[in-house]
Amino acid sequence: MSTEKLLKFAPFINALDNGFWHKLTQLKLEVYKANDDPVTLIGYYNNSDLDGIVPHLNVDYNALDESYHIPPLSFASHGTLVNMNTIEDFRNCDKLKLLNSQGHQLMEDIISGRSIEDPSYLSAFLLLTFADLKKYIYYYWFAFPAICLPESIVLLKDAVPISQRFSDKQMSGLLESFDSLSRLHRLNAFLVKEDGDSLEVGLLKDFKEISSSSKIHLGFCDPCTFSSNPGWPLRNFLTLAAYHWGDLLHNRVEVICLRDRYRDNVRQVKHSIVLDISLPSINQNSLDVLVDGVDLSAVKFVGWEKNEKQKLAPRMINLSESMDPSRLAESAVDLNLKLMRWRLLPELDIDAISNTRCLLLGAGTLGCNVARGLLGWGVRNITLVDNSKISYSNPVRQSLFLFEDCINGGQHKAMTAARTLKQIFPGVNANGIDLSIPMPGHSVPENCLEEVRNDVQKLEALIENHDAVFLLMDTRESRWLPSVIGAHKRKIVISAALGFDTYLVVRHGMIADDCLEIGDCDDHAKQGGAKADAATATAKSSLSLDGRRLGCYFCNDVVAPGNSTHDRTLDQQCTVSRSGISMIAAATAVELLTSIVVHPMRGRAPADANDKDNSLSVSFRSPLGIVPHQIRGFLSRFHVMLPTSVAFDKCTACSDKILSCYAEEGFDFLIKAFNQPTFLEDLTGLTELHQCTEEAEIYELSDEFGDDSGNSC
């Protein structure tokens, strides 16, 4: 029983970016004016889409730029824009004549050999438009001309995956030669020479030379993802093959539909398919007549795109709101992010990132760079808090400030940074707040109690109304209060700190909602050591730590935060660090947040405790990769470490004792921490720990002295 059947091609749909209309509007007003002559433009398509995505031709803001270079790993398509001056002209123009004119050029390119020299001309397209510039309403209709041959193209066998037709060695040779040749030539379509167990890619213009010595196949970069059908560009390519090489191929050829994508940094081509095709016979004389324009009706063309209702009719788009430049910028930001999900990470939750409300405590070197990184991820709500003003030394390292911001005593950092963010991207909801954060070791006089109480309440409200908190301040003690409040309110807290050539980025553990209840203070304090031991045992056995029991910024300290600004020299008053280290640390902090936000467990995501990639479990990962606990960088060695540590049961910021007392006593508890230097150490048991350590050292010294005395007698 014969398996022959007609070959069907998956047509293109347009992927027209809104930025194109903005550019067309500008050119219509400033350049084209009343001229409706055809204009050349360029689009592109890819052969790297995920399964299930229909073939699409991209036309973006740069399509009308003659010097435009299409994106890497894309394939050019030459187009013609016909922009009508009135809606009546758009409706009443001869659509068949326009399509035939484009098809006539397509046939001329095939017959003359132009498409052999540059196969991108085989996927030509037409765009018919009318722009209502008063209402910003645009009417448009795409056509992707294809030649209707006298005979149908027959598929002799069902399409098969490339891995069933060729060996791994052959496919490896195919890709190697394709990559080498594509650096110099446009390979929308190509030849494949099969010689024994090797495959090699060649140019169309070398057909006679290759076919005389080896078995030859046709190949093209296929934008289609369907398992049984090729994409639209193959249709005109087969016409070219039948016209020029039909007799040499004996009207039968195998076609390699190359589909080439990356997933998890691994190249995948095994979803490519191979077709066994019977080419139709073409009377060259009849086609040559067409080139001379004698009988255009001898060959018919198809290719008008169907609209949203699957009817042969134009489309319309209303951009009256989005044509505002600020809205256009917002659309462009969203497009960049959506392309990640479209082509690379379909499981990436872009909305979860953009909807994250971020609070940046500190608007200096780190704060400015973190804010810029968040903008790049499309974060829409950013609040910056700082109480200092911009000095002349700031703008060169703090990327949201300019020289004029320093004049006349300097502008407030937080408000200026927020204003600059809005200038960069008007769609961001950026706010700056001038606020002092009370700190341990900085005692509060009686006459300042109400002022400090108000500052604490403002900080508590800010943390409550945000999803993620970045600690980006200069001093250690300024991080203490937001660390306590963030832990109490179960917020994502990320701390970043700089040394001269080192940096630290750490996410604080997020305690479970049922972990702390008022009144459980003593029980939790008693169980703290057992919890730490259990967590450590789990870490050793599973090479991971539960995200609920990760340590905070203060967990590695055995002393409470104090006044680190007292009696400091000039070099100690300023953050002295290598110029680029703040950008590295800030970018790392932002990327850590995005990895946390898109992880199914968000702030409670487990932290991997093994630095070997092959040890990673799926549960440790977000779509963007692992979610480490700490990132410690050493710029002098260009080295990065990913340590993981358990929450310290005597931590002065996140231990159960601290959080329980804060929940019960509130501001009264905080005042004790601010005013009494040893209060936090006494409360958590660090004072007792120090005493035990000192006694152990005395006993050890006493034993050593006794041994020496014994030996001397």
C-alpha cells in the first residue's frame, strides 16, 4: 500500500512588534509624508522555538533601517512595505495585483539565480498598511508569497526524526560544517553532501560540483516545530530546486528540516525531521516568459495571511494608549523579558518578578546598582530609604546621581535616586524616603524617644508593605533592626556587604509561620541547639539546608552589633573598595532575588551545600538555577564561594529568643537593645558563652602550668 501523500506546509504568522508602528509613524510624518511608493524592510525568523509554537516572522522597530543587522541565530526575510495614504486606498487597492507583483519578483530571483546566491530572498513577504495617525489606529495585512506549481509536491514517506535517518556522527559533522559556513554566509537554505558516514553542508551555488561526486540532500532552517510538516520557506525552495536541478535530482530528493535550539545550555537538534519528496516537473520556458512580464497569469501565487478569525482579511490594532513614549518603553521592557520565556525558559514566571515589591535600605553605591538591576528585570515597585545627601565623591560610583546633584550641599540620596529611576523608565513606581534607622550601640536620649519611635514605626510599615528587603547600608549595626523586623514579618531579606576586594551576598532564612508563637520563647530557646544539630545532620546527609533555618547576616557573629562609627579615621569612615566590586555584588543580589522569587518555595527554598553541579537536585533549583545561601567573592583571586550555614540559636537578630521578645515587647525591647551595650548578648546567652570560653582557657592554662611545675621538680 502506497504511503504517498501531498506535502503540506505550515504557514507563517506575523510577529509584529508595537515598536514598528512607532517607527513607521515617525517616518510617515518626517520622511514619507504623502509618498506611498513601496519601501523595503527586513524581517527575520528562527528555527529554535519550543514545541507547539507556530512559525512566525518577526518585524520589529528596526525593520525599516537599511543598515539593520538581524539578531544572532536568526534568518533574514526581505519584505516590501506598501503604506496607503487613506483607508479607502487600503480597502480598494488590487490585492491580487500586489501579490502577483511580489510573486513576480520572487520568480525572477529564482530564475536569475539571485536566490541561489542569497537564499533569504526565498522567504520574501509583503506588508500592506494604513496608519491613522490622528487616532493611532493601524490597519495591516501580511502576505508571504508562494508559487503554485503545476503539479503538487508529493511526500513519498512519512516524515522521520533526523536521528532515525542519520547517525550521531553524521549529525555532529552536519552541525560542525553548518556552524563554520554560517559565519560567512546566509544559510536559510543549503545543500548537504552525504559521503559514507559523514555529512557536510554546502552552498546552493556549488550544487553541480557537489552532486557530481556525492549523494546530495537539500536542507533549510525550519521555523516550524510540528513533527510532520515543514515550514513555509521550504515551498519556494523546492520550486527553485525543481527549476534548476530537477533533472539532476531525477525529481526526487531528501530534505533535512533543521531545527536547532538550546535548552539548559545543551544544543538540541534531534527534533529536526527528514522528508522524502518527489519534485514536480517544471517547464522552464513557461517560467522564463513570466520574467519578461508577458503572461503573469500563467503562474499563480498564494500567501495572504488569515486574520484572528481565520478569514482572509486584514488586521487592525489600536495603539492610542501605548503610543505614548513612556508606554512604549514599558512595552519594550516587557518584550525583552517575555522573549526569555518564549524561547528559553517557558516555565519562568515573569509576572512574579515584576510584581515583587522591593525595599532598598541604603541608596548609595550598592543601592543604586541594585535598583538598576531590578529595573532590568521589569520590577515595577521600588522604594529606596536613606538619610544622607549626595557628596562630590558619590556620582562616579553611585550610578543614579549626577554632578549637579552635589551642588549647594547635595540632594537627598533616596529621593534623587527614585527620581532618576523614573527618568530611566517612566513605568516604574519608585519612591524615595529620608529616614534614619535606629541602631544598637547608638543610645537614644529621653527627649528623642518619640522621634525614634516614629522612625521604627515607619520602618515596620515599609517592611510590611514590601515583599523583599535589601540591606545595603554601610555599617553592621544599621542592618540589625531591619533584620529583626524582616524575620518577624516573614519577608525575603537579602544583605550585601563590601570589603576592599571582597563582597558578601546572603539571603536570610525565612522562618515558617508556625515556628514562632508568643509564649514559646523558653521552649524554643531550649530546643535551639537540638534544631541546629538536626539541621546540620540533614545538611551532611542530603547536602542541602532547609530554607527556613538558614542563618542571617548576624548568625556568624558571637558579639552583638555596636557603634562602629565611633573614633574612626577618614579611611574608616568611607567604604573603600575596588571600583567594580559594588556592581558585581549588586548584580549578584538582584539575581539571587529573582532565583528566589521564581522558585516554588520562594523564600523557603532549600540551599544546596555542594558546589558540584552534578549533585544538584531539582528541589534545590529555580528555573534560573540554584538558590544559594551565601555568595562570597574574592576579587583579588576572581574567586567565588557558595557557603551554607545553619541559623545560630544565639543569634542577636534572628534567634527565637530575640524574635519572641520583639513580638511581645515591641518598642520597649528595641530601646533596651539601643541603649544597653550588653543587652542582646545577655538575652541570647552570648555573655554566658563568652564566660564559659574564658573559663575553659583559664583551666587549660592552669593545666599547662601544673604540667610544667611537675616536670621541673
